[in-house]
Amino acid sequence: MLRLTGMVAAVFTPMRPDGSLHLDPVGPIVDHLVGEGVGGLFACGSTGEGPSLSTEERLATAAAYVEAAAGRLPVVVHVGHTSLAEARTLAAHAQQIGASAVAAVAPYYFRPSSVENLVDCLAEITAAAPELPFYYYHIPGLTGVRLDMLELLRQAAERLPTLAGIKYTDATVDEFQTLLDFQDGRFDVLFGRDEMLLSGLAAGAGGAIGSTYNFAAPLYGRLIQAFRRGDLEVARRCQAQSVAMIRVLFRYGAMPAFKATMHLIGLDCGPPRLPKIPLTPDELTMLQSDLESIGFFTWARPQG
């Protein structure tokens, strides 16, 4: 079964100023991430604005990232949807194009009423891509689906033959650690809170999926290396810099600021799609100034 290690970037979906899809930058984005030591890609998730894309746009975006990766990195395609039929279409396509794995959030408009009900939904999705490992994407802050993840593993382990693990985007590190320990570490549980990566590593995370790895991978690479060699002072300093960066970005709205930061490092992904609102030129200037004031362009970028 697939094991993802190190940093897995939750990649952006590039768009034109009018909000239409613009996939030409995908190749340069992937080359950039490979060069900065990222160990995998997570396409069409929250960072990739998957819920704001049509099914046809999601198919095209997934294919573009798999083609650009060209086997250099594993590509996990998020296929979660409010419609299980659409999720099945996305999953089958991911298998067809040679993706490494699929992932899915729970249906988030009409939400599952229980863990058993959620596993029923996931069984529908995984059956459409029986050759691909599957990750459940736990992000209750966005989906509103907050069920017992340990119970999910217990039930899904018996019913989902392709279950690889969970993308865990929540702050409850105690539950995260319990999932890592389940059945002697049988499942690949990936940490999804960039601002708490050090906590995830201390709990035992072997891999993590994050948005800010797109433009700050060198910082997180140093954090991981420091943790692995037991240098907690350096690891804490790196995490503090991550927190400072994320606090700045969230002042401008996470998604608009994330895409704007890609522009600032020379990889223009275009604006976010409505209902997210892009930064104005003045806001972009202020964002750049605020990032400069905390040293972002020194410590979050490659160092000589």
C-alpha cells in the first residue's frame, strides 16, 4: 500500500483573470515543487478549489498534474463531491490517467449521519477505482462532518479493500496519534495543519499535506530535518516562522493570499474563483510588505 512521506503539496488550480481554467502553469509549478524537495502532490482538494470546479474542469486539472509529474512524484487526486455519482466519475478517471491514489471528503451538503453511513458513501467511490489506494480526507472545519476517525478506521478496514489511510486536517493531535497507532501503524495517516507540523511530527507523522509547502517548502524541509536529528530549538524556530507567515496570510484571506504569494515568488496561478475574492493591487503591495517585514523572502525560500 502507498506510503507518502515528507511534504506533499496541496497544489493550486491555475486560473485566468476571468476565473476560467488556465493549465499552462501546471508544468512549471510541478518543476518548482520537485526542485524544492516536495515528495508528492495533492490535486483538486481545498487548496486546488476542487469544490468550485466543474467535473470537466477537475478531470482536466487532474490529468494536467499527472502528466506534468511524469512519475517523478506521486499524485493523489481528490475526488470528493456532494454527488457520489460525480465522485465515482472522478475516481474512475483518476485510475485511467495513472494517478497514484484518490482521496475524498465526505458528502458535505447532505452529510453522513454516522460512521457506518460514511463508509457506505466511501465504498461507492472506491469501487470506481479498485486499483488505486484511497485516503479519506478529514477536514471537519470545512465539511462540518465531525465523526470518530478511529471508528472510521475500524469499520473501513473491514469494508474498503483499497483504504490506505487518512488526510487528517484538524487540530486534535491526540486523535491523530491514536490513528497512527491503530493496528500497529497499518494505515498512512497524513498531517494536514501546516502551522502545527511540529506537533504532528512529535505524534509520529511520517508525511504531511499542506498548502504553504507550495511557496515555503525550504522552511518546512529545515523543520523536518531539525526534528529528525533531535534539534528541537531549530525545529521550534522554523515552526514559529511558519506560524508568523500563516498569520500574515490569513489577514488577507487564506486562498487569495496563497495564490498572491505564488505570484510574488514568480509562479503566477492567477486569482481564486468566486466566491473567493482576489487581492486588489494595493492589498498585494501590502501583503508583500508584510511578508518582507517578517523575513519570509529570506527564510521561506531556498538558502545558499
